[in-house]
Amino acid sequence: MNPSHLLGPVLVLGSGLLGASIGLGLRARGVDVVLSDPSPSAQAVAVDIGAGRALELAEPLNPELVVVAAPPDVSATVVAAALRRYPSAVVVDIASVKFAVLAELRTLVGEDLGLLSRYVGTHPMAGRERSGPVAARGELFNSMPWVLCPSEVSSAHAVKVAHSLAIDLDAVVFRFSPEEHDEAVALVSHLPQIMSSLVASRLAETPAHALSLAGNGLRDVTRIAASDPSLWVQILGANAPKLLEIMQGVRLDLDRLISTLSAPTAPGARLDLAQLMAEGNAGQSRIPGKHGGPPQQYSWLTVLVDDKPGQIAKLLTEIGEIGVNVEDLRLDHSAGLQVGMVELSVLPSKRVNLVQDLTERGWKVIQ
């Protein structure tokens, strides 16, 4: 067990997916975690899975840190109550919007800068399509971004404690202002959710025989459309000003595309379509690559595997024996055969030899 930076105890207010995952991660470091949730059943499940002990059994409590893992629309209220109830504790929230929470908190605490100095807004950029404590994982935040958004009055001690929380959960720490954070997540998180949901909504009344043709492209685009609607109503509403600016740009692009497709053989139409796709290529190429490094182009190949236990593990073991590192992996299934299609991403310099070696070992590689 690696030593923790936090001394504890840590009080987590909210035992859903993120709150329970924080509890599990800190408990794995030996930190004393106390849990509280408005839902007795959610709290009981979180306690049962080992995310912490119940608050009612831990009083009186003098926590080093209070983590508010509440929905965005009540985060400021819960933060303000925690600041008053635990006068020596640092209080952080993990809501996915930061400016609105801070603005409401300022209204709630008035001119009491002493209270505000113990607060730091944070946002762990991690999650799952599933919700609730049963979906919690102590490793949920490993190598994921965790954004610190201190206000201008947050104390150095409060920022240090918030930083320690992220480090103890093996996250990668970034520091943004609340405004910078909301602008960034509107583009990299909230817009993808909206676009995914809009595409998936087109499928609601699609005939089943048409959906039988779906492949990884549709699955990739619509994966996050399975997210919790009630949570996203709050997130999108709280960050509406930043999101609207981006959506207006998307609307202009859609209007442009609709106009072009209305006359696809008109002079310049094909060029405009090519330019639109090229603009997408340029944007995609700017997404950070492996481990957050510079974007890098990889080569893809597809290997057919029998749809039975152990085949993917065997394939990856043999690739390791060959001495090639798999940079990314996707799995699909044939619509008509009992075979899986494993799409592998490798360095371009490794592709030719890997194809040859796998073929010699009896694997069917689709060039």
C-alpha cells in the first residue's frame, strides 16, 4: 500500500458512482473515509462495498477534508453547509461545472471570506455509463484528469489538500480558473454528449433490420448516449452560456452542410464537402495522443478470432511474444459468422512484420 498524502478522516457527502469510487480509492490508501447520503439505501450499499463507514456511527467528527459529491444544482448549498458545520475542514466539490457553483456559493456565504478560503472547486474527468455505488471502482480516477479550480480567495492550504486528494486517487492534476474550466468542458465533454444523444435519438424508431448493419462507427458515436439523463439536465443547464456559443457554431456548420447536400452536384459542392471533412481531420488530429503526449498516427489491422473463450487473450499474448506493443484495441463481431474481429492499432513501423508473424502463427489477418 502506497502512503497517502491525506491524513484523514475524509467525509464524502454523496455515495453515488463518484463518491463511492473516491471512498474506495482512499480506503485502499489506508485513509479513514466517512460517508453520508440523503438516500439510506445508496449509503448502505456504499458502506457494504467498503467505500467508508456511516456518518451517524462516526460522530463527533473533525474531518481534514469534506468532498461534496452532490448533483450540480445542490452542490453550492451542500458546500456552504459543510463549511459552517466543519470549521477546520477544507471543502471541495466535484461537480462538472464550476463557475455556477462558485457564484451561488458566494451568494450563500456573503462576505465571509474565511469560509470561502477553505473551499476549492474540483472536477474529476472520469465516469461510467452506469451510475450508483454498485458501479463504483477504486481505480476509476487512475491516470484521468482531475481539474482544480480555486477561487481568488482559496487558501494555499486548501489548494494543497485538494491536490492531495487527486494525487491519492492517482489522477493527473490540472489547474484552471472556473471560467476556463467551463469553457473547456463545454467543448470536450458536454458537446460530445449532446451530439451522441442526438445521433442515438435517430435510432429510436429505426427498423431492426437496418440496425443489424451497425458497426463500431455507430457504437463509438453513441456510446455515451446511455448516460444518466437527470444528471445531464443539470450539467447542460448550468453550463448553458458556454455551450450555446459552441452550439451556434455547430448550427452554422450544419446549415452549411444542409445547403451543400441540397444540391450535391452543383459547382463547388464536392469541394465544400471535402473541406468540411478535412476540417474534421484537422480537429481530430489535435486531440492529445497516448499518455497525453503529442498526437501520433498509428496503423490499424484486423485479426479474425473464433468467438469462444480465451481467443483474444491468446492473440494478445502472442503479439506480446512477437514484441509489439498494442496502442489501442477495438472489438466487433461478424453479423453472419461466429467470429470476432479484433482491430489493433500499432506503430506504423511494426505493422508489416506483425502481419507476417501473426499469419505464420495461423491467425487470419485482414489487410
